[in-house]
Amino acid sequence: MGNNVDKITVLYYDHNDMTSICSDVLTDLDVGEDERVVFPSSYRDNKIIVAVLDGICNVRNALGDRSIFAKTAR
């Protein structure tokens, strides 16, 4: 290993509530030889990881968000 990444954003679904996407910002993680981030033990528990993004990202909309807000705005 040896390499590390300063900050990443992880997008995931929680096993207990798969109706909306969640995100976490993680810092100072190791990167494996295959360029994949090495998560702390147990981080993956109860998560379905959808994407790992470099840096800090804010989720503005996720699947279905616009249709929900469009219905309530009428």
C-alpha cells in the first residue's frame, strides 16, 4: 500500500432504509495497489456502496428526488 487519499465521498444505501441514498466523507484512507480505497474494518457493514468519489461532494438530487419535490410543490 503506502499511498493514501486525503478525502473521499462515499455514496451508499443503508440496508435498513433503501429508499434514499446516503453519503459520508472519509479522510486519510489507504489506497491499495489496484487503486481502490481501503475502508476501515466494519465500515461496509449494513451498506450497499454505490460510488466512491474523490474529494468532498454534496448530493443535490438522487433518483426520484425531483418527482417527489415536483408533486409537493403543486
